[in-house]
Amino acid sequence: MIPEAPAAAPGGAQVGDRVPYRRSYRGKRLLDLVVVSLIIVPAALLCAIAALAHLLAHGRPVLFRQQRVGRDGRPFVLLKLRTMRSVPAGAEKPGDADTARVTAVGRVLRRTSLDELPQLVNVLRGQMSLVGPRPTLPYQVSRYTDRQQLRLLATPGLTGLAQLHGRQRLSWPERIEWDLRYVLRPSFQLDLVILFLTIWTVLAGGGATASHDNDPIAREPERMLSGG
């Protein structure tokens, strides 16, 4: 049921006619709304508890807002619970890693993926789906090859094939290859399998925090929108 990772085309060539004409299956949006309606109350409670813990331990803000790139390159503001210490603009030192700024509560939130819960709001707004490629930053998209740009054909998701096959332990080029596999073969059955296995992975403690400062696509610290 889970596809194997596709081999990259030589020289980053596009996959051309292998891109499906129908970008997503009928009923995908309905699946998002049904699942979110079932989990929104307990998710909101967990989110409130996690936000309170971070507020008491590390102060404000508790919400992280950041511009990401969505389907067809359209920008939107992604929501997360804050997991890193704020650093004033220009205060970073060369070689600083994002992982060094992760707070004590933030490490727990990342390991359990609770920091992602506010993105259910993004799903309700139609900016994200439950399953799809994780939304990335504009500067990362500008570094994509023509082949990697195909990743933007799908609505970004809370989870996807890349999250099941290594998450942050993968380099960005490796993650994108898994995402392209999903973009080329979306299906209701695959979404259900990914959702089930994601829950299993989270419950098993499969979250991870890793540094990608040397990654050619991801080597730049994240920035929070002002007032976030």
C-alpha cells in the first residue's frame, strides 16, 4: 500500500507525463473535514494544555506563525505552538543551529508532535490537508529543481510519506522524493494508511528533532512573523 521512493531523474529532470491530470481524488476535502470534526475538541484541549505549559516555562508568545508555500506556490500563514527561544534579528552567530534554541517544553512538543495541532485550523481553512507534502519556506522553494517544483502540485499536509520514512532524519532532497511519490499517486486508501501509520508512529515516540544547517535546501534558521 505504501509506495517505494521514486528514483530521481538524471539532472533533476521533470517526470513529465507521469504527473496525474487529476491532482487529488474526489472526497479528499470531505475526508479532512470529517476527521477534523471528530478530533477538534480533544485536540483543542491538548493544544491548550501544551500552550499553557510553554507559557509558564518560557513565557510569550506561545503561538508560532510563519509564511509557508502552499499548493501551486500560493503563500499562507502556518500555525504551530512555539518550541524555540526567540532570538532578536541579527543576533544569531554563524553556525548556530535551530536545535540549540529548542526549549525544554519544545522538545516534548516536537517529540509528541503536539506543536503541530494548531495546523488543524489551516486544514479547516483549506490551506492544508491532513495528508500531503509538508509546507516549506519560500527560500527553500526557490532552491527547488524543476522536478522538485512538482511537489507544489499537491495541497500541503500535516503528515505524509516523508514523515513515515524518516521525518527530519531525511535530507530535504530525500523528503521531496517521497513527497513526489505521493503527488503522483494520491488515493483515498493511501491517505487512510498514512493517517493510521502516523498515529502509530507518534504513539511510539517517533518524533524527531534534527539539524539541517548543512542541507543545500534547508540551511537557514526559521523565522517567526512579527507579532507571532
